[in-house]
Amino acid sequence: MFRIILILFILTSYPVQAYMGPGMAGGLIATTIGIVVAIFAALFGILYFPIKRFLKNKKQKKTNEKE
């Protein structure tokens, strides 16, 4: 019985007396985009230099083998 009451309580929605203006929505969108960009920039910064060094070493090995 408790589970049924809990499920009904969770599934029912009540009208709220709140207003989220366009400024708040714009800030939320900008924050979300900023977090996603920061995560990708961090991953790029962590992975870029080791990959660059690996490719540079691979290229140098090819030139040394040809000589």
C-alpha cells in the first residue's frame, strides 16, 4: 500500500507559482554549453601533446629508416 501511495505521489504533478524568465533560461543554456566545452577542452589538452609527440617520433623514425 505504501508503494502505491508513493508512486502516485511521485507521478502526480502540481502547478507551481514560479516564473523562469528568458534571462534565467539563457543563463542555464550558456552554463550548460560552457561546461560541455570545458570538458572537451580539457580532454583535448590532455590528449593533444602525447599524440603529437607520438606522430612526430613516428615521422622521425620513417625518415631515419630511409637514410
